[in-house]
Amino acid sequence: MTVCIAEKPSVARDIARILGATGQHDGYMEGNGYQVTWTFGHLCTLKEPGDYTPAWRSWALTQLPMVPPRFGIKLIDDRGVEKQFATIERLMQKADGIVNCGDAGQEGELIQRWVMQKAGATCPVKRLWISSMTDEAIREGFANLKDEQDYQPLYMAGLSRAIGDWLLGMNATRLYTLKYGQNRQVLSIGRVQTPTLALIVNRQKEIENFKPEPYWVLATVYRDTTFTATKGKFTSKEEGEKAFATIEGKPFTVTKVEKKEGREQPPQLYDLTSLQVDCNRKFGFSAEMTLNLIQSLYEKKYTTYPRVDTQYLSDDIYPKCPQTLNGLYQTQFGGVAPYAEFIRPIGGKPLKKSKRVFDTSKVTDHHAIIPTGIAPQYLSDAEQKVFDLVARRFIGVFLPDCKFSTTTVLGEVDGIEFKVTGKEILDPGWRVVREKTQEAPETQEKKDDDEERTLPTFVKGESGDHQPTLTEKWTTPPPYYNEASLLRAMETAGKFVEDETLRAAMKENGIGRPSSRAGIIETLFKRHYIKRDRKRLIATPTGIELIDLIREELLKSCELTGIWEKKLRDIEHQTYDAQQFIEELKAQVTEIVNEVMSDPSNRRVTLLTDADLKKVKSPKTAKAPTKTAAKAPAKTGSPEGQTCPLCGKGHIIRGKTAYGCSEWKNGCTYRLPFT
């Protein structure tokens, strides 16, 4: 009898159906020579400190560092886990062979290997390695089962990561809690969560310490079009006023009109991080919520494996794409087929094959997230939104490039050059799948308006009157992180690392794995290190003080993750020894413990309850003083009702001391003094 073990009951049911194992039993299904059982994710975990020696059960500085001579695993303390494991153990003890059907990735390999070890399995083991849960993918996977030994390096890398996180997390968390935590709250320290918290804290300090500085922008309105001086911003008002006086009352002359046509390629397919970023920006979904939604779509067979960090497909997927598109063509929501109009023009023709989409060399364990071609049914509103993003992104890569025309017009007034640029969409191409209603943030809508602004027809040499303005503006601090920008920062954290080799190692992984980043952010919330302020992520006093008191820069820097990722990848590629990685880490943890223990200060971290957290006020950002923002030449007569020459959107209204644009609430700074 061959025992197949999946990671979830729902996955096991699909596999059992394909294999013909239709007999229902408590904890497994049987038939056609197969017994199909399952885990619930992790059934086993590394042992707790107290499992190694009674001395480690209580938290005490004198017992640090805790370094077991040999690491062991144990069952998670849960009745349901214990019952299911007893079933698995009984099946595996009698099995002629085992098929590991866990998720095809490092974590999935670790989960099932630990269960097999704990069950004492000794029979031959094969590996099912698939990227989607469609019937076709399952059949194809069982027809091409791999040898377990092929994935031994993957397991060793996963095991090394788990042991490393145990050594650092267990020791550093106890160390900082006992030394600085007032014995009231755990101060959690981790290889990924601590550098992530440091990113938020450092950005917040940068914002709080930011001092706005004024600058002046010279512009002029010619033929209802705003031109801006190419010299850039003036750092002194006097310099700006001097330039303003130079051009005031003198004619504006068009010196150059340049028109260029260009192409814009479709955006690449989704990996998990880019999908989480878009879902946060468009719908306000947290990273964890998006992960749960796309995992649900995967388990329902509507999308492929989600925990991926590549935006490419392997070349062998290309022949299957027409079938996938056909499934999307037939997909309906509420009686409407939302994708048919986009797919119809490319149906029945050879699909475009781009290296930005199909590149086997860029695919490791899994390819990018795409639809499977199975028409979804009974989706929740949130699931439908996520599926829609994935479907539109997939369709878009087969559509033509967007064609546009960019017009640049240069003008000159008494030696001072001005410039304006406009963009006109000639053929939307792939852009037809980008649904406007999804672009919720106002910034995106404004961006699109600016990109697609069409200019009047200008002719080189033409000249005429113009209306110059000198606008006072203020420098602004960087924005607070939200979940979307934090995910991007975690993904690209290598840019914060100076060492070129480590930076290259982090290029593919950043801080944490795509599948773990959502959990890391949620951990920071649970530990009261950060809080939400609308969409902004704000560091609490606890989070700020924790980062401030960590003297070991390596603990709160992205460099530690860079070191780990390079070594773990080398372990996976069999160019670095896993045991050496663990031994080096043991020495590093010992050094960290000794350094903190030698701290003579009596510092303590502010600890917050849930009630305290609600009282934490959001930090205030330094604001620019309110001043008259623009200067313009005086006019005779009443300008009320005229179109604003600066923004072209509003009209002039009378104020208490000056005429001004009715769009002042939306940022227009045009003012006209009384005469």
C-alpha cells in the first residue's frame, strides 16, 4: 500500500479522487492501492528549551545562551494534531512506499519530512512536485514523481533556517525580556521581525526630525498651458523674484516642439509580494488577508501556487496558455463575462511570447501566480477582487504594447527656458484590461491624468503674452510606511546593505520569504510594536525604545538576513555545509548574549496594554508655515469668473485681500492682489 500525505484535508481529497481512493476512513481515504492522509500544516515543531533540560524551563539570564547539543522535534501540543498523527504513524509503519504531497516549497518539504521522521517511516519516499491543484496537474505530477533525495538540499536549507531562527529568537527574546522588559511583557526579537521594525522606526524618526525648507518655483501660463522653468527650484526668494522680474511683461517664444512615439510593455505577472502590494493599494487588504485569499483561490483550483517570489513562467507553460485563456473567456460573474472582450481579439491566433513572461531560467520551485483556466464559482467579494487582478494581469501579457505619443514643448523668455510635457495614448493595447474603477487612490487617478494630458498644437517660433507665477513651496518628508510600501521595502531590503555580495544575495529574497512577510507584520502588531493609523504604520513607544536599546547593529539591520540568505542558498545548492552554518550561528548568539549582559545601564522599555495602545497618539509631522504661495502680475479690472491661468481647472473668485483660484483646496496656489 502506498501512503500519500498532503498538507491539508482539502488537498488530500482532490488527490484521493484522482487516484481512486474513494473509501472514507477516520483521518484518511483508501482505494486503488493508495491511502491518502493529511497534516494541518505543521504537526511537528522544534523542541522547546525546557524539553532539553529542566534548567531551561524558567527564564533566567544565568542560563543563557541556550545551545542544545542536538536539536529534536516534537508534536505540537494539540488533541487534534495528536489524533491525526496517530493515524499517520499507523499508516506509515505498514506502508510499502510514501508519496510526499506537501506544498512544493521549502516549508512544505520541512513539514512533511518532520512528520515522516517522527512517525519512524523507513520505506522508500517519492515527491509530488506541482504548481497548481487542477486535475491535470495532479495526474501529470503522479506520472512524474521525483525521488525524495533530489530535495534533500532543500530540506537541509529549511532545517538550517528553522534551527537558526530558534537559536537567535529563543536566546535574544529571553535576553532582552529579562534585561529590559520589566518582567511584565515578552520583548520578542527575531532575525526578520527586528530589522522590519527598524525600517519603520528609522523612517518615523526621519519624518519627525524633518525640517521643512522653502523653495520657489517659477512658472508661466501661455495659451492656457502651464510651463515650468527648466532651471528647477530657487532656494532663495530673492533669486526667484529676480527671475520673475526678468520675464514679467516680456513675450514668451516657443523654441522647440518635439514629438516622440513610444511603447509601454504590459506589467509582469504577479508574485506574492506584488499581489499583496496591489491589494493593499487598491482595496486596503492587509498582507495577511491577501495571502489567505489567494491561498483559498489556490485550494479551490482557480489560481496556481501562491507563495512564490518570481514573476516569470517556465517555457513549458506556454502551450497551455490558450486553454487557460479559454477558461477565462467563459468565466462569468453575475451573468457577465468580464474578460471575453479582452480575449476575443487574440483568440485563435498564436499568442505573443515575451522573455519578460516566459523564462525558465528565472523559475525555481514555482512560476508566477496565474489563473488555472477553471471558471470560478461562488467566490466572496474579496476573493473575486483578488482573482480579477490575477486574471487581468495574465490576459494583459498577451495583448499588444500600449502605444503613446509624448510631446515636449520648450519656450523662452529673455534667456530663461520653460518646459511642458504631455502624453497622448494612441493605442491602449494591454491597458484595456486595467479597470479604472480599481484605481482607488486619488494619487493614481491624478498620475494617469498627468500621463495622458494632451497639449494644444504649438509651432516653433510662435510668440505671445503669458502670465508668470512664482510659487513658494516647501520640502516634504518621506511618507510613513503603509503595508504596501513596507512589503516593497522588505522585498528590496538589499539596497540598505553596503556589502555587494550580501546585497546580491538579498536581491531575490529581501527580508523574509514572500510567504512569511504577512505573518511578520502581524507579529509586530500583536507585540504592540506598531499600530495602524488609517493606512499608516506607526511605531509605538515600545517599538521605538526596543530598537534604540539594541546595540548589536547586526540584529536590527538587513545585513544579518543577507548573510543568512546567501548561506542558505549555498546550502540548497550544496556549496556550503549546513553544520558549519549552525556552528557559526551558535558562536554569534553567544557573543550577543555576552555583550548585552555587560550593559551596566538600568534601561527599561515602556510596555503597553491594549488599552494603552489606543491612547498612543500618532506622531506629528513638521509642517510648512502658511504663507502667500504665489505671486502674479497685477491686473486691472475684476478677474472674477475667469479661468485660472495656473491650473486651468478652477475660476477666479474674490477673497478678503486678493483674488484667488476656487481650486485652492485642491492645491492650486494662484493669487492675484487687488489693484
